[in-house]
Amino acid sequence: MSWIKTSTGVAIADTSEILNDVRQVFTDAFPNLNTEPSTPQGQIIAYLAQIITEAAADVASFGGVWENGGSGTWLDVRNRTLYGITRKAVAPGSVTAAVTGVPGTVIPAGFTASGDGHNFTTRDVYVIGAEGSVSAELFADADGDFQIQAGTLTEIITPVSGVERITNALPSVPGQDAETDAAFRLRAEESVYFNASALFAGLLAKLLQLPGVEAVGGYENTGNEAVTWKGTLMQPHSINTIVKGGDIKQIGEVMLSCKNPGCYVGGNINVSVLEPVSSQIYTMRFYRPAEAPLTALVQVKIGENVSQDYVSQVASQLQAYISALKFGAEIYPFQVVSAINVADLEVVDFKLGRKGGSPGYGILALDFLEEPMISPENIQVTVYAG
């Protein structure tokens, strides 16, 4: 008999099946044996079944390493050994904000502001420029995947002489919980360029390993002339990287260590990085993504057996599809609608567009920095009346 099942992957038999097998062994040897759990022999049988179940589970977990990377500790060992990556720990969210005030004012590390009931604090020193403002990166004081909206980070908690106002033009980047097995397994597959530090793909793979980094993208201009790619000017011989989430100093350090020598780095976020060998300070640049809110009109036919929450199912399926798209994607409505799969529901018409615009059937071409997103309130589901 085998308690390891491989017909649908590596799994173990139910505890009840193992218990019955062990009980059968005892009754075959002792036909008149009372195997009720209340008896001493019944307790021995239950204990042996428990030990076998635990051992079989360990074997199945180890076997899962070869099938799908395993789970838990086995997945940690496998990814560290084969790919040199470790599971991402909990990371706080962050927000980019404009701090305005008297030119030359020094904003120390530890400067705190609040928005939507959440505190965010700087980790680096910033100086207000001659134009009277500076862009600062602040990190959430508490862990969690909460998000504050644009224009809400306005309350200064630790006053600094010369600082007058603070506000965020974009929503904050949510924090991250500890990385799940599924996400860690997928990231291992995407990390094949991790050690190829001279390749642009290697730089992106390195950045993706940083705590708090949710997604990366970019464009490399290898030519001798500047080009405009999806609305963003790319200097000749440059790399232009988009990073969602993560500590700007860690991002800058990875960029300096991995970028091709001599190439220009484009971006609207600047970070000074010390090169330890020469003790020279380099300015690294990268972009933060800009949200591109979308809206959808869905017309459906529903059958008698459709679930009562079909509207929320449609919304969640569309959200999942659109959130998986890359920065600057070209979005085809006929592909997006394929994500809708609700029992006894048929989609008869589907239109997609930018929020505030007119949804339609045409391709939506996002700019280089734009990240597509859609909220449930921007998904209108109506029932076909014909």
C-alpha cells in the first residue's frame, strides 16, 4: 500500500484512510482484537496512524519541491539554493510627496507627516531647493497593505522651521505582507536573469528582489539618438526604469551596481549613491509609475442559475486581469473581456476606456509610466433587456 498519491500531484492519503489501513493490519494479525479508540490497542493504532501521516506529509512536501518548488520551508531552501533569492519579509508602504517652504531648509530623517489617519516618515535628509520645494520619499510607520489617496498627506506631525506645506500628488504605494508561496514560486521563475548583472533584464530582476518592490519595467535606448517612447523622452545609450514600491536608496544602490558602465539613467526620482571603491557619489534616477484609472461597461445575459453576487464576481475578475498588465500596456478590450467567467452568465457587450472618457471597443495605448487600474465603482454591469 502507498499513502503517497501522485495522480493529481504529490499528496498524501486522508488520515482516515491511513487509520483504516493500520487497523486492518492489527485485525488481520489478531482477528478478535477490539480496536475501539477507548482501548489501549486502539490508542496505539491511532498513534501509529498519526506518525505515518506526519511522515508521509514530510515526504510529500519534499516531493513537491521537484514538482512545483515545494512550499514553506522547503520552498525557502529550494529558491535560496537554486536561485539565490530569499522570501520577501513584511515591508511598509511609501509615498512621494512635495514639501514646500523656505529655500535651503533642511528636512531631517525622521520628519513625519500624516494622511488618512496614517503616519509616514522620511528615512533620508532632503533640502528644499531654490524653487521652494523638494520631492521627498516617506515610509509608513505601520506595516500593512493600506493606501492613502492623492492630496491627503497634508498634516505635519514633526514641525521643521522653514517647512510650510506637504502634499502627495499620487496615492501611496501599499505595504506588503510576507510573500506567499505562490508569489515566491513565481518570482523564482522570473529571476533567471538575477546573476546577469550586465544585462538590463538582470537589473530589473535584481530590483524585483528588493523588499517592498511590487513591479518593475523599463526601456533601454541603445541608439545614438534620443527617442520618445510612449510619451517619455529617452536619452541616447540610456536605461529608463520604472519601480513600484521599495526604498529609493536600495533601488539606487542596485542600479549603480548593475547598470551597464557609462550608460545614462533616466527618471524623475533622483538618489545619490556612494560607490565604495572610488568613494565617488553618483546620481541614480528611476521613475515611479502613474496610475491610469479605467472604466468598463459590461452588458450581460443572466440565466436562472446565475449566482446572486455575479456583479461582484465580474468586477473582481476584471480587476485581477487589469492589475496583472504591465506598465505602458496596450490593452485590447476583447482580451480583457475574456477574463469574465461566471456560471450561467453571458457577456453580450463590453466597452473599456479611461476614467472620465468614453468607453469603447478600440485599443487603449497607455503611456510609458502609466499603470492600469480599475475600481469596482468604475465597472458598470447591466442586464441585457432584449
